[in-house]
Amino acid sequence: MGKEILTDWSRIARWERGEGLPHVDSVRRLDDFFGADGILIALHQAMSELERLRSASPKPDQDKGEFMERRHLLQLAIAGLGMRALGDVTAGEPVRRLLDLAMEAEPRSVEDWHLACLDHLHALRTRPPAQVATDLLIDLMAVRHQIERSRPDDVTELHRVTASLATVHANALTRLGEHGAALRWWRTARQAADASGDLELGLGVHATEAGHGLYGQRDPGTVLRLTENAQRMAGTQPSLGLALVVCSQAKALAMLGRQEEARRALNVTRDLLAADPPAAGIMPGYWQGGQLPYAESIIYAGTGDETAQAEAREVALASTTDYQIMSTARLHSALCTVVNGGVDEGARLATAVMGDIRPEARSVMTTETARWVLRAVPREKHDRPAVGELRELLTLTPAARDV
């Protein structure tokens, strides 16, 4: 059967000239013959639907923008399937999601969107950041599409969903070192939170943006100004959002060498959390504990307080499933050791931690934390073998986006 298809050159020539699409049965046989694993069948499905839309006009009761959006989604899916056919195996699942979205007739419920937010958050904590960022783009496109065709009563909650998804997306892009794109998605998250009218959500986004800015994305002084602006927005009423902002401020102060102010900010964070403990209202699962001990781990490491840092590290590790936090918290211990004079021991620990990270899970944030360890080494000890080994590892570690 496959041989018959391959020798029917006139039929193939008509397809190449765009004179009609092959019958689905022929496509199935071609897909089987070439071992295309369903790619040709999916391309045929997308092309058939796109051709139907090209030759049709929106129905009287159908929004023209929605009609054009479906055409655009199909074009993206076809391009993605072409990438898949050329050997990009990572294109498979996102393309299938694009096809699903293009064919989707009914909007998702708010409950489904909340579940999607939790699913993406779980992915961020357990999967390579490149995969997370790619998958998130599909749902960010879908929620934007749904906002455009939703009733006003539903739009507010969809803005909250957009803020949540954009925050996770910017987080993943930061891990990949795609700082320009991350900054744009932080802005999208802030704008969506503002559009929802949810001040607590907005403060959570501001705090997370500020904290991630410390990993090579922004100057620490700029990060500090961001937290000060967010504090003015928050006012004086104790809240989880304000606690998160002050917590990020503490980390920025520590990066600027203002350790006493950083410790005072930690104390303010503790008081705010005690006055208004975390609730499930703002992006459930994202800001539900762990931020304070993680900040303590960073700040105590910078001051060489080994006992306090070890305690904070263990609490932070017990409150998360995020592989990145597990690695960076151990790197804080290496930093603390170096600050206390244990240069060889701290450098060896940092090298071991970085060596334990799977290549596909490498992150700019873990690499930047290891560089904090290296920068803490006194200049006169830069020639020590353990320090040289850490420096060489960081030099050879590829950028996260290249892995």
C-alpha cells in the first residue's frame, strides 16, 4: 500500500501545487509508511480546518475577532507541527494544545482555570523551566482569548488568572535567563492584577518580581526601590501581601550589604505574618509559606550566622517541593561557610551542589547563587584549587536557555 502511494507521482504533484488536500486515508497510510508518529495526520487535520475557515465567513452570531483568532491559532499549530517534523521533539505537546485551543468551542470554567494555575505551579517546581515556559504560553493565549469573549462579570476572575499565570511564566523565564522577556511578563502580571482590583494579588506580584530581580535581572538598588513603591501602594494595614513585599526588601538590603536593615526587615515580616497569617485568597499554593525562612537563609548566610542559617534552611526545605529552592538553600550554606573563613570547604560544597543539578534543570538562579559564593571569597584566596574548580564549573555551565 505504501509503495502504491509513493509511485503515484501525479497525485503527489497535485498536492504539492496546492490543488486540494489528500484524502485522510492517504494521509494515514503516508504517516504509517514514514513512521511520522501522527505528525502528518495532525497536519492534515489542521490544514483541513484552516482551509475551511479561509473559505468561510463568520456566522451572523459569531464574533469576527474570535473567528480570526481560531485561524491564527491553527497557523501557529501548523508552524509548530512543521518544527516537529524537522526534528524538534519539544514541539509536540504545545502543538497539540494549540490544536485543542483552536477547536475549543466552550470557555473554561473558573474552577478549571484555578486548576490550571495549580498545575503550572507544580510544573514550575518539578519540571525543566523551558518546558514550563512553553506550556504556559498556550494557557496565557487561551485566557486572553476567553477574556475577549466573556461577560463583564467573569472578566475580573480571568484577570486574576492572567496575573497568576503570567507570574509563573515570568518566574520560569527568569530561571532560563530570558530577562528581557521576563520583565515584560512581570509587567503583564502587574497590569492584570491591577485590572482585577485585587490589591493583595498585586502586592504578591510586586514582591515576587522584586525577589527574582536579584538574580542578575536588575540592580539591587532598583529592586529596593520597587519594594519601597509597593509598600506605599500597600499602606500600613497588615497583610500577607505587605509581608511578602517587606520580605523581598530584606533580601535586597542584604544584597546591598545593609545587613542590620535586612534583619530589621525580617522582623517586620514576622510581625506582619503573625498579624495576618497566609490565606488562600491570593494565588493559592504560590505564597503559602516558605518565603520568610528562605529569606532568612539568604541573609544569615551573608552574615556568617551558621546556626541561624542552618535552621532557616531546614524550615525552607521542609516547606517546598521546588528543586531549585532545594539547591539554592544548600548553596546558602556554602556561602555561609565561605563568609566564616572556610573557603575550601564552602567552594567544594558549592561545586558539589551545582554538579548534582540535572542539566535540563539548570537555572540562572542557581548559577547566580553559586556566583555569590565565589564573590564572597577574599581576593588573596582566589588561587586556591577548590575555588578554581568552582570558577571553572561556572564558566563551563551553559546558559539555561541553551540546555
